[in-house]
Amino acid sequence: MVHDLPGVGENLQDHLDIIVNKQLQTPELFGKTARGMLRLAREVMRYRRTRTGMVSSNVAEAGAFLCTRPELEISDVQLHFAVALLGNRNLGNLGHGYSCHACVLRPKSRGHVRLRSADMRKTPLIDPRFLSAEEDMAGMVEGVRAIRRIFAQPALAQYGGREVLTDAFGPDSSNEAAIRDFVRDHADTVYHPVGTCKMGVDEMAVVDPELRGRGVEGLRVADASIMPTLIGGNTNAPAIMIGEKAADLIKASHH
């Protein structure tokens, strides 16, 4: 032990994500079927010739930030729409279709990272404690309902198909118990963990506002773990910004 900082490994936050899928029997959407793989092979050749077609897609074709309650002043759920059946653990290969993710942007649940033992080769103990805050489950439920309302709009409904795993919710998504069970069974991380070396000036802070480890010399932390709270969106660009800011701080300290 060099210095005891109680905040190390605490305050773990991550974005939890749930996916609603709709299955269609068409090779015009990505899918692992014989027709689909043949179509994909042709599309690869097309892309090599003309840089157009299916393979030019980023698969996640659309997104949205939305408020699930009218009193909110800032978005609490993010959606990603994809032209393939994606995600949901244990779903298996269902062929072709489209999907939409719902992610609660500002989760209230807090987890932790702990050492398994004094042996640094042992994997750590990570417990995100997803859905330990009721507000997070409520947001996931409203995200699922929003996706189903979008799927029911004429622009998508005209192509038919069937929802996978979510038909039991009722056409108006009134079966909230079923939605909650679905979220518990199928929600998963989108790999935006932050917070376990949070920046601040309180007793649980791990680094100070210049990213220096509190109580130790010659140590800075420059990644998403220094965020005191999870941002309302993807963490890639902010993590790059943190690295750039840390570089500026280090250079300034040596001038």
C-alpha cells in the first residue's frame, strides 16, 4: 500500500442497451442466410467497382436522442437504427431484418471494480450493478416503447415482418412486466465505462482537476475513468479530448 484512496474502483457507470428486432424475409437487409450471403458477395464486388451498394452502409443507418417524458429538458435515451438483426444475447441466427437500440444516457446505477487478489495476473472483479436504480429500468422501458412506436409507423410497417421477442408486450406496449423481464434478460453494455478514477476535490475523488493522482507523486490518469458522471452520448470523442487536455497539462507543468 502506497496511499489509500477510497474512491479507486468506485463510481463505475456504463451505458446499458436494449435492442428490439424485426424480422423480414428479404436479402436486401443484412443477414446470415444462403440468399443473403450470395447477395453480399455480389455487393462486395459492386462496392469494389463503384463504391456503392449495401457494403457502403455503416449498418447503423440512423440515430436519435429523445426525451421519454415531457417534463425533461434534455434527452435521456439514445436510439441507433441498424439494417440487420443485431445484439440480444442468446438470440441465435434469425436471418434478415432490422433493429433499433435504446440506451439510457444518464444512468443512476453505480457499480465498482475490485482486485480479485494481490496477484496482478488475476482478472479484476467488475460489477456494474446495472438496473440497481429504478430510474434506469424505467428509462429502458420507455426506450422500448419508443422503438415499437417507430416500428409501427407506416414507413416501416408497410414492409411487414414480425418483432422478435417483443410481440408479448401487446400492440400498445401495455404489458410493462413483460418489457421489464425482456430488459433484464437481454440488455447488455455498449462499452462506455467511466468513473472509477473520478476527477474532483471531495474525499472520493481519485485525481484532482489537473488529473494528478491525489496523495501520490508522478501519476496522472488520462482516460474516461476520470469522468465524475457519464456523459449523455458516446465516450470516444470525450476520451480523446481528455487525452489532449492531459498532454497540455503535462507540457504546461514542465515549462
